[in-house]
Amino acid sequence: MLYLISLLSFLLPTQLSYHLTSFSQSVYGFNIDYLTPAIYLTDIVVFVIIFLGRKNLKPTKKQLILVLGYLSFAAINIFISSYKIASLYKWIKITELILLGLVIIKNKKFDIFKNFVKPLSYSVAVTCLLGIAQFLNKGSIGGIFYWLGERNFIFNDPNIAPYPYATFSHPNSFAGFLLVFSLFLLQYKKKFNVKYFWSLVILVSTNLVLTNSLNVYIAIAVLLFLKIRGSFALGFLSFDLGQRFITHRIELINASLKLIKESFLLGVGLNNFIPNLVKVSNTFVNSWELQPVHNIFLLIFSETGIIGISAFLYLVLVPALLTNLSLIAILITGLSDHYWITLQQNMLLLTFVLALSKIRGKR
């Protein structure tokens, strides 16, 4: 079991997957990746971990009520969705991550450094080297990196952000992942070999600069302020001026507010934000414009209503208020992007952060 968790930690930056294109759904005639179910290599490892740890997942009578409430809400949310397959797929994904987190929390032999930080550091080092190589090559490298999840691209493509993607879907997603890893790296500094530690610091820092992710830079500034002053003030919105037009993001925010107003209680259905854009706005006519709103709170509120956002806020704000810097970094970057709840690598890392927060609380 612990070996598999360590393997999963090592594989976190990868996104090798098989897309079930026969279930693909389109909006305005455009095929949308977010609406296409996919099975990732990391999903297979997660399923095995859950299967082996299933004995520790038996709920108590009180917990059974929560489980029935969760399943009932999920069923209703899927039923009201316009794109039911997309919603069903996302609910399966959320359930998978919840079960993974519970297995990690209940494994008393789990060691945060040995089974998570250390194996993840090896793959992060490789990923950072790939990011630097992409920057020098002005595009993807190919070869074996394709099997790790690297996508084919060149910097001068007008539809591509001219910064390293590594094995991620976007430079922002890559940068956010590195930011959270760097906090674990600093926390467990004394357990690393000195030369290896400083090599990682150089690699991670270089890629944080190369990705040019403004929301990550804002998060770093806030974290430094927290560390120095011990207080926390946070605006609700921030914009990545280098990656998207502000007007596009404002349109997405306005659309999300309309959806929230129309479906305040239950939302429009998990993973159904993009299909519902066309119902509240006629400004999204290009394929690249059909995206989730770049704010995890508005996205969850839009798709799951007041019930879903209340549950999410309780889940993340309680440990964040206990000065969990990793989770605070996720929440700050989540104010201006959606990858923590839409992309495989970031969702898995968020799951680990929440599980580890619970483990630290117990210990």
C-alpha cells in the first residue's frame, strides 16, 4: 500500500491518459476536453490504492448519514445537468479523490516525507528539466516525454502561451503545482541531501520565472507577507494579465454570476459550466473562449449551488485558517484560475494537501 502511495506521489506531475472519445460532447460544434471522460495512469494507481485500503473505509452510523446525503446530492445534481455524462464523470472523479484522501488519512504508517515529498521531488526535478528544455527549444521536446503527458506545441503558435508547459495542460497549472511543492520542499529542507535540495530550489525557481504566472507571483507575495507579518488579507479576484484578456475573464465571471442567480440552490450540474455559457451569453463564439470561469469558488458555486460551495468552503477554509500555507497558496491561485478543480495533476495534489492537513491535525 505505502509503495503504491509513493508511486502515485512520483506520478503526480504526469498526465498520460486514454480519452473516451465515444462519450465526447461538444458545444457550438467544438469538442471540449473538459467534457470528455478520460482514464489516467494515475487513476489506475488510485483505484488499486482504494481497493487495497477498502477495509478502512467502512463508515460509522453517523458517517453513513453523510454518505447518503452526498450520494443523494450527487444524484440530483447529475439529474438536473444538461450534459449528464460529463457530470457523472466528474462526480466519479470527486468520489475517487475523496476515497483516496480517506485511505491516506487512515493509514497510520504513512510518512509525509518518505511516501509523498521525497518521491514527488524526483518527478518534479525531471519535470523542471523538461520545462527548461522546452523554453530553450521554443516548443515541446517529444520522445519519451509524450508518454509522461507532454503535448505537442510550439511557442509561435498564436493559440499557445509562449512559456513552458512541461507535462501540464498550461503554464499556470505547472506554476501552481510547483508553488505548492516548493512549500513542502522548504518545510522538509533538513531531510534532503544538501546538494539535492539546492538543485531542486534552482530548478523550481527557474521554472517559476519561466512560466510567467502572475497569480503565482501574487500568491508568493501574500505568503511572504503572511510569514513576515502573521496576518492575512485577500482580495477576491486577481487577473493574470500575461495569459488571458481581462475582458474575457470578466465575461466568464458575469456568466458565472448569472448561472448562480438562476440555479442558486443546486447549481447547473457538476462539469456543466461550459455548456451553460451559451445559455446566458452569446459572446463566447471561439473554441478557446469556451472555458470554466477562472475562479474555483465561482465555478463550484455555479455548478453545485449553495450546498456545494458551502461544503467546499468548510473543507478548505478550516485547515487554511490554521495557517496551512500550501492550502492558502492553492486558494490564492484559485481566485484567478480553475486548474485546482479541473485538471488531473492539480486535483490530485489538492487531495494530498487536504489529507496531509488532516493527518497533521491528528498527530
